[in-house]
Amino acid sequence: MAKLLLNLRHVSDDEADDVRAFLETGGIAFYETRPSRWGISHGGIWVEDNAKVAEAKRLMADYQKQRQARVRAEREQALRDGTAETFADIVRQQPLRVLLTLVAIVFLLGLVALPVWLLHH
């Protein structure tokens, strides 16, 4: 029976391509399920042979360590260069989204505080 190696929820295309590539290079048979039409399932990459699952997980762990180191180094370099995205950049690029998010947060905090306020009055 096939085992899920990677749930594709919130996985970038380049990361999924890298996983497919190292599975193919390692000679590990896999198949991919596509996301559902209504967003219930986001798809996944499955290892077909149970005997190869441990090898696939080892390859995945090695890949994740390498990717983590690379992405952290890129982020640190962007911070040193001053090119890393900041909250101020997001406010400048999407002011309406930030404003609506803040309004939603205040509204939800009000809903949480409402029972306490009603009990005291």
C-alpha cells in the first residue's frame, strides 16, 4: 500500500519539483494526487513501494536540511542587504488588506470580550 511522503498543502512548485527529482534520481516509484476541486484535499506525493518508504523519508530529511540551510542563508543575506520584506513594505503594497485584517482582529477581540463585559454589567 502506498504511503504519503509529502502533502502538497502550502508547498511551493519548486519544492515539489525538487522532491519529484530526487525520487526519480533515487529510483523510487511514486505517484501524485492532484488537489480536489473544492479545496478539501491539496494533493500529495505518494511512495508506491512500502520497501522504499524508509529510503524516501531519508532522502526527504536530507533534502529538507539542505533547503532549510539555503533558505535561511538567503533570508539572512536579504536582511543584511536590506531587501527583506518588512511589515512596512506590506502596508505600502496592500494597505486595504492590512486595514481589513486589523479591523477583523479588533472585531474578534470584541467578540471574545463581550461575554465578560455582559457578565459584569
